[in-house]
Amino acid sequence: MPQPHRPLLLLDTASLYFRAFFGVPDSIRSPDGVPVNAVRGLLDMTARLITQRHPSRVVACWDDDWRPAFRVQAIPSYKEHRLVAGTTDVEETPDRLLPQIPVIVEVLEALGIPRVGAPGYEADDVIGTLVAREIARPPAERSPVEVVTGDRDLFQLVDDDAGVRVLYTSRGVAELDVIDQARLHEKYGVPSGQAYADMAVLRGDPSDGLPGVKGIGEKTAVTLLHRYGDLDGLLAARDAGDKGLSATQRARLTEAADYLKVAPGVVRVAPDAPVGDLDDALPPTPADPGALVGLAERWGLTSSVTRIVTAMSNG
């Protein structure tokens, strides 16, 4: 049975395998010359995380839909620049990474590490839903939650009282930046994950196609949120003509009114994506040893598979 005092480790899987793809040389290949650098990198990172963090539960969270319709309907530019030219729903992915993704799926299945997505939702939403479920457990049954990602969007989930923090991979898994509320305040000047989300709405994010409010960058957003408490308080001040807002700030917030009505629903991760029940206990042994051996031999992954199996057995 999972031990409540040991963490639930939620992997933002695509973030990790993209990092592995760009961080591990593509000279890492299968016996017949196919690149497997993303597969090997993901396995090695996961083995290291299990060894370092000692989780009792692990979930590989998956993008069933990397550009959900509800976000695109709200803000049509959402991730639009990542589309393959001439398509409406295909993400541009490096040619040498694309064929590695099915191998990752097969290896995770053979290991017995659950790979969980939700139709019409991103991995971020799966993570948000699993976090919400964990927080809803009785305190005696609740595990601390560690979200592993290279995506700052998930900083919004940080909650010291609920035991939720982010292991940010900006410097790699060997040098994780542990994001709790103190670290959020240190890095961004915001006191909580919710405040980070409000700041992200105002600031916008070009990498996600979110325009933000013109003329309001990160520092100004943080100053305004400190003054008015949260995004709702700021918008109420705008509507009331509060003198704490300059004429320019009020005008820009008014011009962005349509964006500000829909942006919170785009930026904030869903806490209620349709994620089914799952057994997320870290397996001490692979679910399908024979299949795992076959995959290791076929793709030249024996050393990485050995590392992750050893980490699981010592977990």
C-alpha cells in the first residue's frame, strides 16, 4: 500500500522527453541505427528521480490533446505557432523524436508505470486533476505531491499547506529547482501558486500564444496584484476607477477586457479532467519482464532499463 508520507511523483512526460531529446546526443541509437536518445534520457531521468525522491507512487502524465478545443475557442492564438503548416491540430515535432514516442509508451507499459491522459485535455490538466484529488483525501491518507516539469505554467499548483511543490528541471534533473511558496516569492515576488497564475494571465506567454495585457509585464503585474490582492480585485479596481491605477494602466486593462474574461480559464489547469481511477503505486518489479527485456534488446536500452528497474526495486 502507498505510504502517505512518501511523495506522489507526477511526471510532465512530454516536457521530460523533449528535454531528453535535446539534451542527450542523437548519436545514442538502437542496434540498427535508429535514434533513441529521448527514450534513454527519459528512462535515466525517471530512474534518478525515483532514487532521489523516494516516491511511493508515480504517474507519467500525458497529452491526449496538446491544444484543447476549449482553450483554442477562448483564445484562437493558443499554441498556434506550434502547428505544422497547413494543419489545425498537429504539433510540430522533430522528425527524430516522433518515432521514439511509441517506444516510450511501450517501455512505460512494460515497466508498469501508469501513463495517464484525458480526452480533450493536456498533461497539465491531468496533473492538476490528480493534485486536486490528492488534496481532497483525508489528511492521514494524503501524500505530498511533487510535480516534475520544465514548464513554469505548473507553478500555479504550488501550495505549501497542501504539500504540493514543483521540481523544476530548468538545470536538469541533477540540479532540480524545488519550487515552494518561498521560492515563488524569491523568484517572482508572488506569495502563492494562485498568485502566480494571476500574474501569468496579466503577463501573457508568447511561447503559448497568450498575448497578455499590453504594457503590463511581470514586474508591473506583481505590483498590481500586491496592491489589489488578486486578479479579481484588480479588475474590480479597474471597473471602479480606482485612483491607485494610472490612467494608462486603467486604459490598457479596459482594452484587454475581452482577453481578461477568458484568459484565466486558459491559463489555469483543470482540476476536474476526466481521469479514471488508477493504480499509481510504484511497482517493485516490472509489469511485463519479458516484454521489457525484448524492448531493451531491440532498442539498445539495456543499461537504462537496468537503472530504472533497480531504482524501482529499491524504492
